[in-house]
Amino acid sequence: MLDKERVKELYLKGYAAYQISNVLNCKPEKVRKCIERNLKHFRSSHLANKIRNKEIDRITRYESKQFMSDATFIKKNRSIYKTNDDGDLVVDISVAPIITFDTPKRFVNENSKKEINRKIIKSGYRKDELLY
């Protein structure tokens, strides 16, 4: 037996018949018939919530694609960084004395002698200093 109240609740939230059938573990045709017979006067509410849910999904996907990596951020805002002796990029406090919490403070140069030496020693290839 199909729970008509549960079908009505999900239908008014904007769910399609196949989605409701997945939640209730029944056939989609059974849900479609139930909607057709009992809930046709709620169609405008269903369509409004369906459009609302679609817009929420669209906005959420758009927001999730707005992430910017540290390297990209530093390339776009190169003026607030200075290069130290190791080739690392660090925030220049004289240019940007106040920065937000999510601003990268340091970007390590992966090709510096220090980093290459650390990676070789960590790999166990040779235990002594290689480049110094």
C-alpha cells in the first residue's frame, strides 16, 4: 500500500515521481497514478518548489566552482608578495599589513635547492647533503 501522505509531502517539496518512487521503494507508475488521482490541484505548488530546488542546485554548483588555489591567488595578487632567499613567496607586511585568514601567507618554491635536497634525503636515495 502506498502512503499517500508521504507522496503528497514529497510532491509538494518538488520531487519528481521517479524520485518519490526511489524514496518509497515502489514503482514510478504507481506514484504517477497516485499523483494524477489525488494531487493534481497541488501542481502549481509542486512546480514552484521544483523550480526553486533547481535554482538552489544551480547556485550551489556555481559557488563550488569558485574555489581558487593558492598558486592562482598568488599569480593574480603578486604585488602583495615578496621573494625570500630560498625563492619562497611570502606576504610583504609593508605592502599588505592586514590580510584575511584565507590569504596564503607562504608559497614554497618546489625547485629550490633546499626543497630538492629535502626530497632526496626523504626518499632514502642518499643520506648526506647533496647540493650544499
